[in-house]
Amino acid sequence: MEYGENIFKLSLKFPKDEMYNLTSQIRRAVDSVALNISEGSIGQSELEYKKFIGYAIRSLAEVVTCIYKALNRKYISKEEFNEHYEFAFNLMNMMVAFRDKIKPTMNE
């Protein structure tokens, strides 16, 4: 959730002509991280939960690609990129480790 708010604030720096392109894409991707975790956590089987964590990981990878694009287009500084990349890298590692600890039950 925190990362989503930080990325939203970062996207406010993007040019207005990116509103329906990169700005929209990065906001939807970062929101999908938390939304997929939430959706997978309620009333699902362990196998389903693991699948939704995988979706969240993919969304986070999409966010990273978007911040690379923002850097390449000079919408953000190298320092801003490094800060958000490092946070994403650490979050990705935690999410992968968490997903790998989810063990589907025999009934699934």
C-alpha cells in the first residue's frame, strides 16, 4: 500500500501528455499489487492465494518497467529511480519468499 502511494506521487511528475499512457499504466500496475494480494487472501484456497500473489509479483515487475521508462524519458531523476527501484526490489524478494512458503493442501 505504501509503495502504491509513493508511485502515485512520483507519477504526478510525468508530463500531461502521458496521462493516458505511462501515468495510467504505472498507477494501474502499482494498484494491482495490493489489489491482487487482497483478492487472493479472502476465501480462496492456498493454491488460489499463491496464484494471486504471482499476479501481484507480475504487476510489481510492470511497475519496475514503467519506472525504467520514466527514467529513460527523463521524467524522474536517477536518484528517484534508484529509491523506487530499491524499494521494489526488496518488496519483490519478500513477495517471492512469501509465495514460495504457501503450501497447497492435499485437497487442492
